[in-house]
Amino acid sequence: MIFLQLLFLLRRLLFSLSSILISFSRSLIRIPSVSMIRENSIFTFLSAFALLYLILFPVTGALFAVPLDPDQKVYQPGELFQENFLKIDFPEKALVRTESRKRWRAVPLKDRAWLVIWRKLDRTGEEQTGIQALEAVFPNHSPEKIKLENAEILQWTKEDNSGGNPLQILFYLIRKGDEAYTIYIAFYKERADLKEWFGNPSRYLKTK
């Protein structure tokens, strides 16, 4: 954190100094007594200075493009979140926030076409309590039961509406051995590409 703050201050300092030096060099050029050697030296120095600024500016700019929060990470397309048997990837660049040691939230950096929240269940009775809560959220919706990679997957689906926008809701409860995770996904119903991406249960399991 301190290193990034120093880079930011250095970038501002370089910008200020470059303006001062350019003005100073112009004033020297107007003085007839200044030799050609000194003029060339000044422009050589300014060229090196400008090159340093151009290198540091995009680097520091990229570093500060995302909030400097240690609980947040930008995932590139194809980059995987992995824990135990679970894996999650995203259809586009996404910002993932660790909300606790066993709860995460992901949103796309552009627009807000989807949301993913996943959680690890590790307390005795927590899984059954979660199923009872899901039955209340998805009344009259029996989960689809899927067997994959020695894992049992329960999948609930539901359509909803938010601010006049039709939403598709998916909820997974995935169990394998003594471990279990829940995954909540919401996205715009009109986005068939997102339904194809998030609606594939095998996407969430590591393969051997």
C-alpha cells in the first residue's frame, strides 16, 4: 500500500516538474548567449525525463484503476477461483470481493448484467437449514438433482423482476464428501449467453 502511494505521489511530482522544466528551457532558448551545447543538453535531459514520465504514468494509472482493497481482486476471463472441489470462472472481467472467510461476491467490471454469490457451508446442521430456507425462497419449485464427479448437485431456478428488468435466478447446493457450497446467481433473463454460461452445473466442479 505504501509503495503504491509513493508511486502516485511520484507521478504527480513528475507531471509538475515536467511543466516547470519545459517553461524554463523555452526561456533559455530565447537568450542569445546560451550556447548550442547547453541547448542540446537541456533537450536531452527533457527527453529522458519525458520517457520516465510516460513509463510511470500508465503503470500507476493501471494500479489505481481498481480500488486498493485487499479483499478485492480482479479476475480476467478464464481465470479460476478454486477452493477444495469448487471452481468458478466468469464470462468477462469481474471484481471478486471476499466478504468473509467463507463468502464471496462477484460482479462484472462493466455494466451489472449478472451477480454471483457463493458460500462454504461448514457448520453442523447448516446445510439442512439452508435447504429449508431455499424451500421458502423457491416455493413449489423442487430442485433438480444432478450427479457429477462424485458430487451431488441440487439446482433451483426461478424468474424474478428488479426495476422492471426480468431476471433469471439460479441457486446451486453442491455437496462432495464432507464439504458443501451454495452458489446464488442472478442475471438478465434476455441474456441467453449468460444462461448458457451459468446454467452448466459441471462448470463449478474441478475435474481430475
